[in-house]
Amino acid sequence: MSRIKSKKHVGVYQQLLVNGDVSYYYNYKDIDGKKIWVNVGKKSDGYSERDAAVQRRKALADISSLDEPLYIQKRRQQEVVKVRELAQKYFDEKKSMKNHRDAYLKYLNKIDPVFGNKNIYKLKVEDIKNFKTYLIEVEKYRPASVNYYLALLRAIINYAIDTETINIEKNPSNEVKLLKLNNERQRILSEDELELLLASLVHNPKAYLFVLIGICTGARPRSILQLKRKDVDVGNDKISFLPIKNGPQYTMAVHEKLQLTLYDWVRNLAPEEFIFFRENPKIDKTNHISYIAMKNRIQPLMNALFNEGLEANDRINKVSLYTLRHSFGSLLSAKGANAFVIKKLMNHANIKMTDRYIKVPHAEAKKYIDAIF
């Protein structure tokens, strides 16, 4: 006889047997989405519709506890979409992003060799955790660099999900925690050390100008690299920077020591041409040189002058391109600039960011204390 649907329980059926006994069933969809019938047992053996309903709920619970239906998982296991394909799409469609070339080169250097040929549908959290451990223990990368690579991989996969290039519920890289950072650099350069650095760069004009701008404006290195001829107002002794983090373009007065060198450098440039234009493999003034290329010109000298004996990942005490910015802020404070002046000149979004530069010498503090009464 045919099966009769239960009036009390969804997906549960009973079938009257020839001998008068009753057999109980339930159904559900399997890994391929196909309906499966399960015989729970006979009434004569003590089974009932309730037993069938309980077993069906358990079967459904096992399926619903998965991130996605089993039949979708099986179908996905047969698909092959390599991480390299997703990265290529990401960088092709994100050409307007800041520091696009640097990001792409870093992807090619570290991420692609590990994950390029990996099928995104088989990429696991453990794979990314192993990559994180490799960057820390083998490459000896500092936390900021480790986080950069993890965040870049995360962005590539998130973009693929958002554009429906792939069909996965969760980005496995989202499950890997970034490292906590200590961004409070302690090392700054004194005026004598800044003079020494400049004197050591006189035979490298482009690097010399970059450092001089950094010393005299406190601009972030990547903002300096994006300077165009039109950003230099010779008539009013002003220079304008694009912010790297947020906010509108901001303007700085051009220091007397910077004027002659900068104005001579930009004299023959067109308004839209970059001050730090690319020269390799050929001169291209419509594109600026990369951060890595500029760093390679200056960092070895900084290491020789100031970083001898320090560990490679000593972010707090090492002198780097960013030390120029931090030295600018500290020198402003030493010359008597208050927090609000420093905040404006360094284009800080929050006065709390400026606090690290406010240092009151003991003699100065005592002068105010003694004046209380």
C-alpha cells in the first residue's frame, strides 16, 4: 500500500502492511539534493510516528549545523578557482587604489608562491594560520608586515565574494587574528643626525630631496611620493599633500632650507608630472617611483649610520623613512610648538595622536611649577 502522510509531523509517513502492522518512514534531501526515504521501524516493534519525527529532526539538524548544504559542498569540491585568478581580478579592477603597484608586488613576492595555485574552495583557516606562522618565525617579519600580508589576502577574497566571483559563505582569512601592534616609535633623529643624513646623501639628488622634504614638512613618505609639480606653489612658498589615511588635501609652508633645492628640481616639470618620477626601465614622469624603490635608496644608509647592532625587526628603535616624520613632530615640540600647532602641521585626525610628541623638559616644567605662588 502507498505511504500516508502524517497529520501531526512534517516529513513523516506511515504504511499499512498486509499483515495489519504499520511501518513508519521519514524523508529528507541528501548530498545531491535528492529525496531520501528512511524506514524507522514497525509499530509491532514499538516504533511510532513520534520516533520517526525525532529521527528526522536529528538528520536535519546534522545538515543545518554545516556552514552550507551538503549538496552545495559536493558541487563546490568539483570546482577549481585558484587564488591567483582572484588576485588578478582584484588588482585589475583596483588600479585606482593607493599604492597599487606596491601591493601587487608584495602579493607576487609572498602570497602568490604560497596560495597562487590553491583552489579557493579548498582553502582552510589552518592554511592561513600556517602562513602567518611562517612570516613570523621564518621570515622574522615585524607585526605590521605580517598584518599587511594577511589583510591583503583577506581583501582579495572578500572582493571575490562581494562581486560573486566565488560562492562561499565565509572568508577563511577572516578567522585568522591580526597581531597586536606597538606603533609608538621611540627613536627620533637630532638636528645633528639629520644634518649627517643629508650630508651623506648629497650624491643622490632624488633621495636627498625626499629626505629634505620629510625633515621640513613631516609628511608621510607615501604622501611625498605622490607630489606633483602642481602641488608646489613657488610664488607663495607652499606645498600641498594628499593625505594617506583620511581627510582633505593639506598645505604646508616651504622651509627656507627646502626652497632652493625643491624649486630648482621642479622648474622644468609639467603640472601633472610627479616630482619623484619613475626612471626604471625608462623615464616616466606620469608615474611616481614606488615606496620600495625609494626605501632601497635610503634605508641602507640609515642602517649604516643609525641602526648598527639593532635587530632587523626592532620597529621601536630602528631609524626608517617614517623616523623623518616623527623627528619633525618632536623637533616642533622642542622648539616650543603647542599640541594644536603640531596636530595641524602633521595632519593628525585626533589630538591624541599628537600626545606622543609633546615633551616638556624638566627645566621648563620647573619654571611653571615655581610660578604657581
